[in-house]
Amino acid sequence: MKRILSLVLAMMLALGMLSFAVAESEVPTVDPTLPENWEPFAERVTITVPVYDRSKEGYPAVDDNYWTRWIQSQFGDKWNIEVKYVAIPRNDVMTKYNLLIAAEDTPTIMMEYDYPKVAQWANDGAMQPIDLEAFKAVAPTFYQAMVDNNQLGYTKINGEDYFVLTERPYYNTTYTYATFVRMDWLRQVGYDHVPANYAEQVDAINKIIEAGLTDQAPLGLGLPASAYVPNFAFRDIPVDEAEWAMHSSLGTASLSWEPTKKYLQRYNNEYNMGWYSSEFDLEEDSRGSTADQMQSDFINGKIYSYGGYMSANVSWLTSFYENNPDAELAIQSSYNVVEPGVVEDAQLRADNPFGMIVGFSSYATEDQLKAAWMLMEWMIQPDVLFVLENGVEGVTYTMGEDGLPVVDGEYRGEEMLNHNMNIDMTCLVHASKKIGTIEQTIAAITPQGLPQDFYQALVDNYYELKEIADKGNAYSDPVFAVAIESESEYSASLLSLYQEDFSKLVKCAPEEFDALYEQLCQEYLDAGYQEIIDERLEAYEAGQTTKLPVQE
């Protein structure tokens, strides 16, 4: 027995060593061409890097997983740099950063998609100015990408360079986001196509209600989770540039702007037609929470539409088909907002011409700055990005016949990719995965493993969005070269007030809307919004903002 037991233990040990060796051999390696002036630090340098925590069930910890360790082994160990990740709750970014700032424990790298947030950090002293020539010497590839993407005009606040900016591929279209609708419901009420304008949308939704295709309100609605007001469809063409500079913002809701009135009035009309739950203001919002009521309702076949960002694995689409195996979905066009007499042509918010705005902690040492810049230069190399966004060949992806990687979004082993193919790590260099042509890029983000193939619909959606952009009707918000002090002071309290006002204005009787709107607007202006729009207008008139594209 002892001899047998010894033999078994020896075999187990050998198998364990073999499996360890196999696992080690499977770790992808990269050897990119990097600047000749790089040298390992003489003493270990520790840098901290933020990463969004989306609290996704079944996913590993965002600050300690296969890919954070891979970055350490492939980059950090080679250059004597310790790379530590700091989890930032995606639905409460500012609270987490404010706590870190108050504790004087800000990450070496500080970054966000919204310019007003980073502008506030820079203005408050949480970030340090940087020497762009020094950055260029350490990270020449990254710097050249900024030149190629015309981003050097966004690096300054109050006359000093604070930021470097990441790429946002095809930024003037929102091609990575898609809204899905119940095509099977539309067929049941006489439509063989997705409503092509707002009149058809009204007709179709009201017929869905009349037909009793759902036992609840057919559309989802929640309180605004952020200050962004998606009122682009209701703006004049061409847009008044001064009004745009005053009101168009991700940082503060534009309650008193006429396009916002039209936007809210449409919701009011729809609410009074029975499109939304009378308790929508008590439910979860629609922006990223795993407890999102709208997402749950869509998955359970209760509402007509739901949208989100596309990737090889979209869990809510997979869950939808599991619960509704006979259902048929379609992608809704941006053109369905058109309403003659109210909305003559489609407009949409383009993404910013940059992804993350990246700055650096005021507490970062010279060595930490250099190490952070080295990480960015290393990560932007094509072979590094390829591994981070696709993983391990034969494990997380296979190569397709077209020579492009096909990611297995269902893989849940140790090497699994985090949210949207590790985008919350690679966002340090670009905002979305990019492969070859736009068609190839869309193929890489088309959801896999579904009963329906949405590749062509997503391609068609891109070209419809591009048509809007080519007219000059897809544009973003102004970016200010000076800090808007009043926005930092009032934006949080105004968001809370806007959420209250949104609920009141959507739920009121149609004949009460105008008077209530005027009353709430005055209260909103008095609560700080007037100071914000005055300060924004002053900056615009002083030439301290970006400009609108030429509109037809």
C-alpha cells in the first residue's frame, strides 16, 4: 500500500508539474519595439492605475486578475515597475475619486471620459501640470497618435498642459451602441419594418398597448442617472453656437434650454399615452447597474426596447433569448426621432474626439510619472493591444478564416477577458477595440452565440450614423480651456434638482406642463444654473472653447 501510495503521489506531482508547465507555456508573450532610451529603474517604482468596477456577476476582481498579473509579468517586471490597479465604481466615479483626493491617495494616473470632471481635478490641484516634450520623449507612439487625431488642442487648462488623450475610433458615430426592439411584436401589429419616423413609432407603440402584448407599460424609463440631457434631436439646425456653449454639457443638465423643454414635453406626452410605468421614478436607472429594472424587464419579455454597448458577448442579449426563444429582435435606426414640424432632421451626440482624458496625480514623483508614461507607450503597441483585447489563442479566441480573432465571450476560465474585452484596462490608450476596416471592427464587436446575426444590421447602423455626421449633425459638447468654477460648485446639487423636476414634468397633466416648466426653470436658474451659463458664455466669447462643425 505504501508503495502504491508513493507511486500515486509521484504521478500526481508529475502531472501537477506538467499542468503547471503547460499553463506557463500558454501565457502569451510580447516583445514590442520600444524607445531605445528606456532603462529599468534602479529601484522599484510603484504606480497605481484606476480601473472601472462594474460589479459584473461571474467576473473576477478588476484590480487582481489574470490580466493585471499579465501586465505585471510582461511590462512591470521587465522595467522594475510595480503596477497596482485601483477599483473605481463605474456608477459612482466622483465619490470614489473625491475620497481618494481627500485622503491624499490619488492614483498615479487619473482619468475619465468626461472633460468637466478632469478639469475640476486639475483646477482643484489634484493633478500636476506636465511637460509634453518630456512625455513625447518617453512615449513617442502615444504622442504621435495624439497628433494624428488632432488632440493637442485639448491638453490645456488655464494655459498649462495637464492632459494626454486617448483615441476614440470613429468618434463621430455611436456605432458601438445599439438599441434593440421587439420585431416580433411589430409584426403582430402590422409592421414589417422598424418604425422609420416618430409618427410610425407612436402608431406602433399604441397598437402594442391595444393588442395587450405586454401586461405592463411597453417602454422602460428611469430617473436620469447623470446630468446628460439627450436633447440633440430637438435642437435647431444650424445650432446657435453661443447657446450650445452655454447649455450643451455632460456636467450640468440644461433644464432651461428650449430643446430640453421639447425633449421633456415628448416624454410627458408619451407618459400620458401609457408608455411608461407610473412608478418609473422609483425604479433603478438604465445606466449600467446589474439591478437595472429596464434590463430585467427586457430580458423577461416585458418591454419593447433596450439598448447597450456591443461586444462579442452581450450577456443581456443572451439572457433575453434564453427567456424568449421564439422572439425576433431588430436594431432601431436613429432616424425614428424625425417628426415633421418638430424634428425635421436627425441630429445626434457624437462622442468626443478623444476617449479617456488622462492626467497625473499631484503626488506622483518624477519616476512615477515616467513609469506611468512607459506603461501607456507599451500598451499602445499593436501586439500588446492584440493580446489584451483577445486573450490566449485557443482559449479565449480562435482565428477566423478572414485572419481576424473571434473572441469566445462565454469563456469563464482563469484567462477570461473582463468587461467588453478588457476595455476598462485598454481605455488607457483607446476607447474601443479597433481591427482593420470599420466592417472588420464591427465584426469583432458583433454579439456571438445568438439565434440572430446582427452583423449587417450593425454595419447598416454605422453608415446611417455616418450620414448624419457627414452633414455636420453629429457633434459633441464644448470643451473649455478654462475651469468653469460655478459648474464645480453647483453641478451635484443641480443634478438632484433636475431629477426631481424630470419626474414632475413627465408625470404632470399635459395642460399643466408649460406653467410648471416655467416655474421649475426659474427655480433651477436661481439654484446656480444662471451662474453656470453666464460663466460658460463668458469663456465662449473669450475664445476659450472648441467650436461646432459646419452644419448643412
